[in-house]
Amino acid sequence: MTLILSNDDVETLLTMRECIAVMEEAYAELAEGRGVSRTRSDCFTPTTRGDALYSLKSMDGVAPSLGVGAVRINSDIITWPKRGNAMRREKIAAAPNNRYVGLVLLFSVENGEPLAILPDGVMQRMRVGAANGIAIKHLARTNANCIGLLGSGWQAGAQVMAACAVREVTSVRCFSPNPKSRAAFSDAMSALLGIEVTAVALPEDATKGVDIVMCATNSIDPVFFERWIEPGMHLSSIKRPEIEINAIKRADRVVIHWNDPAPIHVATKGAVIEEKAQGRGWRLAEEIDFDKLPTLPQLVVGRTQGRRSDADVTCFINNIGLGYQFAAAGALVYRKAKERGLGYELPTDWFTEDVHP
């Protein structure tokens, strides 16, 4: 039988601490060359909306020790509006009933059968948070307890959850351009985590005097700048453009998620992909040789050095996502769902065939 799970099921089953643990284990396998992950690919074509493109995104990976291969697929309507001083990448909930479309497919490495089908929303949030949490575990000062957060959206919450899972965080200062959003976020996270989360009016108010700065935005322009760096800080971003190039160069130790410098982009002739435009998104920091920087899996297994002193400025750039993360987190979710009897089972024959494909 093939298991069908919902985002609510995944949220019930996947804790941040468990996600960090299984991904750290899986990263060790990836560093040793046993796990495999394919470069993300995005296909863009026009839509009937003048301000949007259609994007079909996919990534996949196989974690042999966990017995699972995974494919993540997104079918998106993408826009790039200007918010304040930065351009954003925003998905439009354009599917019926104002919904988004993202799926994770899990397969058995033993016989190829489809094990589970689930939405990607909660899992992708948790795997991004977990990756940055693992970086904090290996790069931030052991006594780091104060966080400056730039962002107050869906991803920002998982970033704080991950930091709290690996450090004794006592306070968070949150800035985002929308006062209502940052206030609501701060109230919600204070209640959820039992720590002081305070909304502030300026990004400098969030970053001054903190131990860890976490960027969690959908900006394709920088939101953290060199002038805000202080000795001993750990800098964290969930995408490549968020940290200014001069700030990256200033850091004593820079680790990235993976060596792929960018996704594979395929587009209709004449389509303008804003995140590939000069001076934005994937075009930022091009002078940095991303394919030669040390990676998070290498850091996990000790193949690259982390923080050397409390005064070091360390930096983690979660520059690109991996389908492999969905294999790792998916294996955990699938096992726990089977143990607890969650989800709906459908005949596997519906998803297999008796003719040679």
C-alpha cells in the first residue's frame, strides 16, 4: 500500500530536534559519497498574467542507509514584487481554492515501489530550519544565546526553532518591513518557545549586540550588510542573496550548504527571470567560488574546520536546497506514520504498471 499524508500529519510527526538528528546522520552519508543528490532544476514559461511566470521545479536524492529515494516537485506561479528596498520572490496561491502545489514522492530503494505521497510545505520548512540549525551547532559560539532575526514569515519560525534546538537561546529580536507581521510573529513565537521574542523597528536594532544573525526572507537582494558585523557573530542565511558580498568576505569561516552554484534554469525565449538578473539573486556574489567552499556535510564529518575562537565571525549560506533532504526527513516521517497509523493507504498497484516503461 502507498501512504498518503497531509501537512497536518507531517507537522504531528516531525519535530525539529528529530529532523536535525536525521539530517545530520544523512549528511555524513552524503559526505562519504554513499548518498546522492541531483541539482535542482527550474523550468520557466509565461502565464496569462503580465507580472508572473510559471515555474516547474524538481529536485531528488537517495539516502541508501535510510532505504528511501525522494523527488520534490513544485508547480508554481511566481512573481517578483518590490517590498521596501528589496525585490522579493513570491509564489501566488493560484491553484483552486487559493492553494499552492508542492509534492514529495518517497520510493523504496529495495524494490522501487512508491512508499508515500505528501505535500512538501511543512517538510520543506523543517528541512531548511534543520540545515541552518546544524550549522549553528558546529559554527556558533557554544554560549550564544541572543538572536537577531531578519524576517517574520513561514521560514523564519523554523529558523528560530532550529536555533533553540541546538543552543540555549534566551532572546530574539525580530525585524521585517511589515510592522503587523513582525509583531504577530514575535507574539506567536514567544508563546510557542517560551522565550522573549521582541519586534523591532529597524534591522540595525535586530542585529546590534547579538550572537547570531539569522536571515529568513524571500528577498533576492541583500538584507544584511558588512557594517553590522561584530566580533564573534555567526551569520546565517536561507538563500544566497541575503548576506552582502562584503560581509561574506569579512567572515573568518564561510560554509555553504552544497557546492552547486545555482539551479539549472531552463526558460522560454525572452522570459525574464528576475532572480537571475544582473546584481540580483543568483547573480550576486559571483566572484565567490561557491564550488570550492566547504559544505555542511563536510563540516558535519569534520572534513573542514569550524569556529577556531570566540572572536571568529562565522557564516553559513544555505545557498541551494537538496532533494536529498527530503529523502532523509521523508524516511523519518514515513517510519513514524506507519508506527502510529497516520495517513491514508491506497493500493500501490494504482501507481505501478505491468508494462515495461
